[in-house]
Amino acid sequence: YLSGTHNEMMLNLGYKLSDNEKTQQSINLLAGRFVGSDPGADYDYAYIGIAYGLNFSILRCRGFFLELGMARVLQDNLGNLANDPFVPCANIGYIYRFTPKEKK
């Protein structure tokens, strides 16, 4: 649930490329469904795609993440993405990292 007019459900499966105390990089497979509207159009589509993920630390707080990628539209229920078979995917937020901190 994003707001009164925007809802999204997403499954994200990732493969870790590198990991240390401050950063983690991954490549992720995405699958999901988006329903929403903006001033120009309404949307209701399902997608599958791939994204690069970066989990990083800010001021010793581990767990902030940024994910960028592209997804292929599998099912367009309203028909307004006929000319756009691919949609951009971007996520930003915080996920607690369940990894032990390195001892000094």
C-alpha cells in the first residue's frame, strides 16, 4: 500500500555479489503487480524484471538500500502500456541487515 490511489505487491529474489560491513551489492529478480494513477493515466499491470541493489551504511547505521532496474510488462489490464513494454523500477528505503558487526 503506497497511498489511496497507489498499491504495489513485489517479490524480490537476490544474489549477493559482494558483502562487507559497510556495503552489500546484489543482482535481483523482481516480480510484481502495480495498480495506481497519476494525472496523465491509470495503471494496472504485472511485471517481471531485473535490478541492481546496493545496501549501504550512513553514519554507522547499516541497512539503507537503493535498487534500480528495468521490468518487462507481462499483463497490462488497462491497455495503456502497449507502446511501453518495459518500465523502470526503483526502490529506496531501509532494511535491517542481519549480519554480525566486525570486531575491532
